[in-house]
Amino acid sequence: MVPDPFDEIHIATLHATRGPNYWSRRSVTRMDLLVGAFEDISSARAPGVAESLVAALPGLVEHQCSIGERGGFILRLQRGTYVPHIIEHVALELQVMIGHDVGYGRTRGGDTPGEYTLVFEHRHEPVGLRAAALALETVQRAFAGTLDSVEHAVAELASLARVDDTPVLRQEVLCGITGGSDRADTRAELTRHGFASDDLIIDVAPGYLLRQGVPYSHSEIAIVLDATLTDVPLRYREPERARRLVAVLADAVVPEGILIAPAKEWEVQDLARDAGCRVAVFATDDDITARDRKVARASAWVSGGRICGEHAGETLALGTVRDGVSVTAQVAAALAAFTLDELHTRTAASVRDA
């Protein structure tokens, strides 16, 4: 006998991310879901679930899912898939039914047993948030054997879509900084290099980046200090996920802008280049590898108590390491100050030549 899905399945958190985020360059709705006894109950174990969902949402036939072809998701339903994954697809289809062109979604295990994180694309933030709740209700009704229509859900979303959406992010900043430590010191060092408070240097904690995405629309440069994170759940501290998270800042850098990353953090560097950024690298010793130099527009390192740099084959003196201040912050800020000056000089030259 299938347990009562209304007693067992609950939303733990629900919010929308705006702009580039851990999952997508597009805005997404995120729902953390507790599934209780439905941890081990698939659609194949609940008679009538697949049939009632397809009857109420016939457009599900267009969802390819991991099968990679039309009808793929229905095949997954018939073979057996689980509540969070089903809710993801229903949330997308409810939006499609009101004319919104959405298709991206992901479902992953959460931070504790029985918890899942699912994200899906939206075109209208309030619609996305409400679609999550309505998708949950629809799937609960399917497992309870009471689903006959989603007309009420579609009508509600269509009405909601006619009201103004949440305004898009338009704030442009000079520089965003992220990493597990030294963010405040790096911002202070940039100020010491002459950047004023109205230059908008933004400290973006990785935990905020994970929950909300990038908090501005564009930046000229971004600085990733490290990928050793402490303010995110354990699964996002794993090296691959942590690097992917901090590299999200690259998605908001303007075309031909620069992301500054640690030497040897090659995955972060590659993600930045995939986002269209130029890369500059820094080290707190003198170990800038050949691989770093191959991709870096500029680099900075420490040798003999001095901050040295290189750009276009020319070695530069960027300052002296001071006691009592994070060396990471000093080197990253010195490199950022240089690359910003170089970027502005190049832009001014382009304007003159136009």
C-alpha cells in the first residue's frame, strides 16, 4: 500500500536564483524536498501514476529526459522514477502549458537522507515559485490516486504570468570577489590601490552564491581567491563542486573581461574561459606553472618578499609584501589593479581608434 503522499512529502526550502548560478547561467527556481517514505517508492510501484500524469499533462510526451528522445520521460515513469524527478518535469510542463519556453531542470540528492534538491528554469520568477508548489500538489495527487486535471493550476499560473515579473538585475560593478577566506582583505587591498568606494567592489560569499546566484548583472573583472569553502553544505565543499561554484562569478564578467584565479586551479581557469573570460593567475610563492602561463593574460607571484608580475612577456614589479596582511589578498589585489588599468587603457585606445 502506498503511504499518504500529503503526509510524507514536504517542501524544506523554496526560492528563486537570479542571474548566473551554480546550476545554470539562466535564472532557476530551487526547491529542497523531503520525501519521507517515498525515498524508495517509484512511479512503477504506484498503480496509475504514470497514466494519470500523462492524461493530465499530455505535453510530457515531449520531454526527452535522459533517454534523449521524444517520450523519454514517459518511459522513465513507466519503468519507475522517483517523486523529486517527477516534480521537476511537472513544474516545467505546467509552465509550458501557459506558453513559457522552458526545458532545463536537474534533480540531485540533498544534504541528508530523504532530502533532494531540484532546480528548474523559469521565465517569470513568481510563476516559477508557484509552479514548484503546484507541481508538488499535482504529483501528490497522482500518487494518492486523485489526479484528474491540472486546469486549476494552469489557470492560476496564467493569471500570475500577467502581473509584472520581479525586475531583472541591472547593477553593474567593477569587481566581484569570492572564495573561502581573505575576501574582506582583498577588497581592502584594492581600496589601498586607489579604487574608490563608488567603484563597487562586491564581496560575494560562496554560501550566498549557492543560494541566490550572482547578485549583480555585470562586472569588469572577478577574483576567485580559492576553492576551499566553509559556509556551504559539505557536498558543495568537495573540490569539483567547490570549483564550479566559485567559477560562477565568471558568468557575469563582461565579454573580454578578466577572471583572476589561483595558479594550478586549472578547472576554475577552464570554466572562466568557457564563459568567455580572459584569465589572469596568481600565486603566493613563485610556482606559476607552464600550464598557467599558457592560458594567462597576466600573472603575479611572490619572490624574495616582492610581488612580481608578467604581462605580454614583460616582467613587472607590483609591490612589496607587507607583514600583517594576507599574502593572498596582497598578490590578488595587485594583479587585479594592474589588469584593470591595462583593461581600461586598452578600452580607451579602442575608442580613440574607432
